[in-house]
Amino acid sequence: MRASTAKVWEFIHKWTSLICTAFLLMLCLTGLPLIFHDEIDEALNPDVWQPKYPDAAPLTLDQILTTALNHRAGEQAIYMSFDIVRPVINVTSGPTADAPGTQMHFASYDMTSGEIVPPADVGESVMEFILQLHTDMFLGLPGMLFLGAMGFLFALSTISGVVVYRQYMRKLSFGTIRKHKSTRHKWLDYHNLLGIVTVAWVLVVGLTGVINTLEKPILDTWRDNNLSQLLSEHQGGEIVQPVASLSDAVEQAKLAAPDMTLQFVAFPGSDFSSNQHYAIFLHGNTPLTKELITPVLVDALTGEVIGLSEMPWYAKALSLSRPLHFGDYGGLLLKILWAILDVITMIILGSGLYLWYQKSRKGQRSNAENNISSGVVNG
């Protein structure tokens, strides 16, 4: 590699690193507890609730729906979602099916008795605060896009760092730590070694993080294009009152999308359904595919399956990037590995700042000495 080309790569590595390092340190610090989000939530918010009849057969979806609407007289069901751990069903209702979020009511019901389950929100605010800081710094979409740009710079910094490392190690063996040299040289060797060892993981986590920051535009595009196309073919007319059994509709949807698990139901008139259909959303069964969603439309009057729509590739990329970003697809051991690599990344970022600071000081001292020498000669 020519000297001029090497200097360009060094310039790219230096400035992309300096611009994004402070934000990447924040993301690493907040990302560390988020890796263990479920375990921390369980510790801060121990689940003391138990189903009333643990050994009893669960109530049907129709029975839970009737119970929920009896508690909210005059309201209509908008959404129904399902707890993946407890025998609990959540029902969102409102004065109309297309009511705004401020008028919606959310309640959870015991599937064994139909009784209301008290909300379990102790300690949740801590993790919610960390998650919000990690995803958008409380700035909404602009904050997400800004952090996405920082993630892109981080990926560029990593790639340029590999190029610089290759040039730097031409006369040294891989992994060499020059312990006889100055502290700065030793930190440079550690910085380079840790960086090159973790480069694959850093790129995976960095790029999936960039994809995650595009969540809102990606989901909006999916909803406005693919999902709306499915709905628009059956849209129009007044919002119907469902007649078909919800339980039967869900079973038909499962047959249309086999090997998938029920996630939530959007009732006729809601944002995620048409005016005449149940929109039944199912997701994959494995840790890696649990975010892949398939909506199935079922006629709310006849119970007939109308159609389904698989997620487009860009929405699948988003869904797969979520568990991959936090190591949430291989159990606790993988989470521990992710945490160790996260700490190593913080060391790399911190050592990079230290090396830049030491090099800047050295340059300032050199300039000062040159100025003094020039003054002596001129004098």
C-alpha cells in the first residue's frame, strides 16, 4: 500500500473514531444491562402473581373477550395480545374500534379464571429509561437516526482500523505486545489486538444497531405498502361487529401459517386491520425467528381465511437484527459472551481516546520545543 493511501485510511480511522466514540461508549454502557433485560426485570420485578386455577384448562379466547368487554361496558375490542410466559391475555379496548391511543384502555386477564391480573410494573421504569436512552436518547426518530449515523461511522472506523492494523503489523508478529516499550506503545498494541480479535462481533452488533435505528421508517413502509396492500383489497364499508368465533378464527390462521405462534389480534376497524376482518399476527417459534411476523386476515363475519402476507426482506432484516444485536437467541451463555465482548469494546474505545490524547500531547510538546529552539537561534 502506498504511503498516501495509508495516510487516507489513518485519517478516516482517526476522525470516524473521534466523532462517534462518546456516543458509542454511551451505547455500550446502556447496552450492557439491556443484554440481561429479562433477568434484570425478573429480579427487580419478581412475579408474585399466580393463576387462580393452575391445573385448569384455559378459557377460550371468546370467553376472555366477553369477560373483558363486560368489564368495559359500551366499549369495543381493538387489540388482543398474549403473554409468552404466563397464562395471561391482554385486551385493549376503546369507545370505538378506531379510537386514538389516549382513549384506549389496557387490561390483563387470567386465562384460568377470567379475573383481572394486576399490572407488574415495579422496577420497569429503570429498564425503560435505559432502553430509551439506548435507542433514541429521548429524542424520538431524530435521535434514532442520529445514533444510526454514529453506528455507521463506528462500522467505518472498524473497517479502516483493520486496514491500518494490516499496514501497522507488516513488521510484527500477530498479537505482539511490546512490553519493553513505553506505556503508550503497550496500549497501542492492546488496542490493536483487542480490535482485530473482536472485529467480526463489532461489525455484527454495529450494523444490526444501525438497522434497528431504522425501525420506525421500516415498519411504516411495511405497514403502508405490503400490509396496506393486503388490507386494501378488503377495505371499505362500515366497521362490522364480529360474529365469527375468535377462537375458531385463530385456529384457521394457525392452519394457514403452520409452525408459528400467536402474537396478537387486531380487531375490525383498528389501525392494523380492515373494517371487516380479524388481522391475526403470528411469529416464528425459534429464538432467532420469533420476531418474524406473518399477518393472516380472517373474515370477522364468516370466519373464513382471506389471505396472508409474509414480511418483506427489509422488515425481516429488522426483525432478525433485534435478537442478534443483544445476543438474545442462544440463552444465558451467549448473553454472557455478548457482555464480555461489550466490555472489551469499551476498553477499545477508551484506549483509542487515550492514544489520541497522548499523541496530541506529544505533538504539542514537539511544537513547543521547536518554538523554543527557533527563539534561541533567532536570539
